[in-house]
Amino acid sequence: MSAQRVGRLKALAGSPRALRHGMNAWPPFAFTGIRILDISPGFRRVRVRLRRSPLTSNYVGTLFGGSIFAMTDPFWMLMVLRSLGPGYVVWDRAAEVEFVSPGRSTVTATFELTDEVLTEIRDAAADGSKVLRWFGTEVVTDDGTVVARVRKQLYVRLRRAPAG
């Protein structure tokens, strides 16, 4: 079985530190006030920050909803892909954002992937079935006020052996 295809430059970011530095320099994050604060060894925990500034604010002066979503977009897929390993295909399938309160200050989001969730996915995919699983993240201010709840649905399945 071959590994899931990723871009050549992205494949070079094999360590959490390299991935964090690379993504922080990536224009969609670098120019929108999004910063990855930490990626744990094993890719099981990620913390991301979005600073409020004139460039990240909307018409009424609160954080732009697109930036709130963008700060959460890639992480569940990356974490599951890195944690399951090369024998699996992992894709984003759907997303939902619920805006709870106005983002008037810097916000953070924390993603944590547990062994139990990975075992659940492996067990569900073991017979070759596709697995659709939702993951949730809250975007919060420093005082814990929830600004948004973001849900991402991932598609996971075992990689098929090449024909031939």
C-alpha cells in the first residue's frame, strides 16, 4: 500500500516543528493573522491563534468569520492522517460553523486527538468500509468566551492495494 499522496513540499514537513513553521509561513495563514502556536509530538494536539486587527476584522469590527473558519480548517484532517499512517486515505468531507458571540479580541482553538478516537476509526475501517466521523472545536477568547463552534466531518478508509 502506498502513502496518501501529498504535495512534495508538504511531505518535507515530517516533524511537528517543521510543519508548524511551514504553515506559519504559508500565505493563507501568514497574511491573515493566523498562527500555529504548538503541534505536539505525534500530531495529537494543535493550538492555533487568530489575532484581531484591522486586516482580520469585518465590516462591524469583529473577527471575520472566514478567518475564524480558516484557522480551524486543516487540522483535524492533518492530525488524523498523520496519526493513522500511510495505510489510510483521509479527506475533509463537510464543515459547519456556528458563530456564538462576536469576536472582539484574539481567539484560540485547540484540537486534541485521543487514542480512543483513533481506535474507533481503525476498527470501523478495518473491513474496508468508509468511515464518516465528525470532530468539533471551540474557538475561544482568553477568558474562555466561546466565539464559534466548528465541526468538520472526515472521510476515512483503508487504502486499496494497487491493481495489477
